[in-house]
Amino acid sequence: MSVRTLVLATTSALGCVLAMGCASESSIKPNDELTKAHTVVEQADKTGTAQRYAAADLQRAHDELADAERFSGEKKYTEARAYAQRAEVDADVAVARGNSAEQQRAAEDVEKANTALANETQRGQTTGPSQQ
């Protein structure tokens, strides 16, 4: 099970429990959830790593945020709340995947530099000090 699937399943389950437990919440506009989702998606947009390495997750977050806004406009607040939460999760996933990919790339760069240094050191030892 992927991290995204686990997070979405947990979020969906939480949304169902909240929807059943708080019937009056369906009549309250999800301003806080929408604001938070907008903030997280905007922050993900600003990190170049999310756009570079996790564009699909970031696009999904944008799509879900648009759906949340649409449902809110239609006064379908339960659906709007759920889509806002999904958008937030997908934006977080995009940032995490982007950061992970960037760190992997940096580790590969260090590995290449270490290999080059080892090769230079070995070449210097085989040519000897008088041949340099």
C-alpha cells in the first residue's frame, strides 16, 4: 500500500466519521479547510522540487482544490470539505516526493564526486611522484 493510498484512506475514513458524527457540520461552509488547502497547495507550488519531481501529485492537488471550491459554491459543504482535505494531502505528498527525489539526486552527485576523487587518487598513486 503506497503512502498516498494510506493517507487518502485515512482521510476518507476520518471524513466519513466526521460527516456521520457532525450532521450540522454539513451546513457550515468549510472556510478553514479551504484556506488551509489553498496555503498548502501554494507552498507546494513555490517549491520547485514538487513541480519538478511530483507534477502529477501537484496537479491532482490543484484539481481537488478546484473541486472543493466548486462544491463549496454549490453549498455541498461535506464534499467541499473532503476535496479540500484531499488537496492538502496531495500537496503534502508532492512536496515529500519532491524533497525525496532532490535528496536522492544530491546523494547521487556526492557518490559521483567520491568516485571521481577515488579515481584521481588511484591514478596519482600509480603514476608516482616523479611522473607528475
